[in-house]
Amino acid sequence: MTGERFPLVRAVFEYENTNMPQNIYDNPEFFAGYDRLRETGSGMNEVLEQPAFRSLLPDVTGLRVLDMGCGAGEMCRLLADQGAATVTGMDVSENMLEKALEQHQDRVTYIHTSAEEAAFDVGSFDLVVSSLMLHYVEDISLLLKKIHTWLACGGKYIFSMEHPVATATQGLVETRWDRGENGEPIAWRLAHYSEEGERSTRWFIDGVVKYHRTVATVVNGLIGSGFRISQMLEPHAIEEAERERPELIDERMRPAFLFIAAEAVK
Ligand SMILES: C[S@@+](CC[C@H](N)C(=O)[O-])C[C@H]1O[C@@H](n2cnc3c(N)ncnc32)[C@H](O)[C@@H]1O
């Protein structure tokens, strides 16, 4: 197993001059914006993404779990609470891991490494999860093959990512919603869908790099890596949240996130 166990000496990420993946969550301005979003619960995580993700989780009792892009460790703590034997949280961002470490949980270990650089022994895990991390990875077909080897036979990979209908236009078009007379969204614009690759966009700061790929590329990447897809979700916000924040009903016009649960066939 590689990757440095946290805490560690603060590394300097000079990804502009290296092949290291982007580590935008360690940019202070970005991190402050993201942290505020999560602390206030004003984003889509608590009302849409997390409920859908949890609905896909199996009984984790006794499982060895890897959470890739674990962020502040909410999912790691949940899985340990639910009886996982071990939970390994892994993230490229020291800021996020520092937040994770603020709340100790038995059976949870954090590793500071990127998904691209991570390496584990064959069959190390029964369940791999990644919540909203995959759209930051340039070569998912290589990563999916690695995840397949890290899973035991019948092990599951469950993930969410920004939906391709959302990433397609990021950074490429100025207006993403068609709006009615009162400024209300009436349709989502879709363009550049087949043009896979880097999208440099503004989210708290300019120059946040994500990778767009089609749904077919994601699904075929899984199949080609030896996975059998068991469930997909393109959810809208939970209804209780829609009642409290009516603007969330607009999210029904297009899927913001794509979820897939897949099983490693060996
Ligand atoms: C949107 S946050 C989600 C955090 C957490 N999974 C959650 O749902 O609360 C994305 C996380 O992925 C991490 N990340 C982005 N690119 C990564 C990479 N290439 N390898 C590992 N982690 C990465 C970020 O540092 C960040 O913590």
C-alpha cells in the first residue's frame, strides 16, 4: 500500500509544472468557499447527493472499505458507524484531511494521496466508494481498472460524479439555463456533449479543472474493467428539501449528478 499516512509534513503542490493531478481544495480561496458551502448546507450535498448515495450503500457490516476523495470524512464516519471492519479514507487535499482528522473515529484511517497515485494490494477491499471525485480524474479507464484489482471478487464500487449533461458545457458557454420572463429557468442548454476532455471552469475561483466524458464512456469504462452495473441513479432533491427550498425543484429539469453501483466480476 502506498501513500503517506496523515498527518504529514505540509507538501507544496506545484501541479502546474508537474504531472500531479490538480489539488484545488488546497487553494485557500477555493477551500474557504467550499467549506462555507458545506458548513451552511446551502449546496446540493445534503439535500440531493448524500441521500442518493446512501440509498445505494449495501449492508457494510464487516466490510473493508476505501473512500476515494473522502474530503472531510463524513462518509468514512458513517460507514464505520454502520459496522464496516475498516475504512480507509484517501484524499489529495491536506485541507480536507485536516478537517477529517478533527473528528476521530475508530477503524478509520486516512491516507494522503491522489486517486491517480494510490496503490493497494490485490483484493484489499470489499467496497470502494467515491463521492463527487471522479470528474476530477483525467484517465478514468485506468483508475477503474485499478479499483477492480483492489476489490475482492464480488466487491462493489459505488460512485457519484457530476453528470455529463452538467460537465459538457462547463467553461464553454456563458449561459447554461434558458430563462423565462421573470428569470425563472425553463430549460437547460446542452452543447459540446461529444467533446470529451478538460473543462476549466469558475467555482469559487477561476481555473477549476474537471473532466467531461459521456455517459457511454463511463459505462463502457466500467464494463471494460470487469464490472457489472447493478444500479444507476439520476436523482432530484429530496422532497422535504424541495418544500423548504423551492428553487431545488428546478433541479428536476436535468440531472446534476450521475450515480452508479457496480460489482467486480472476477
Ligand atoms: C466535492 S469534494 C467531495 C468530498 C467528499 N467525498 C464528500 O462527498 O463530502 C471532492 C473531493 O475529492 C478530492 N479529490 C479531487 N481530486 C482528487 C484526486 N485526483 N485524488 C484524490 N482526491 C481528489 C478533493 O480534494 C475533495 O476532497
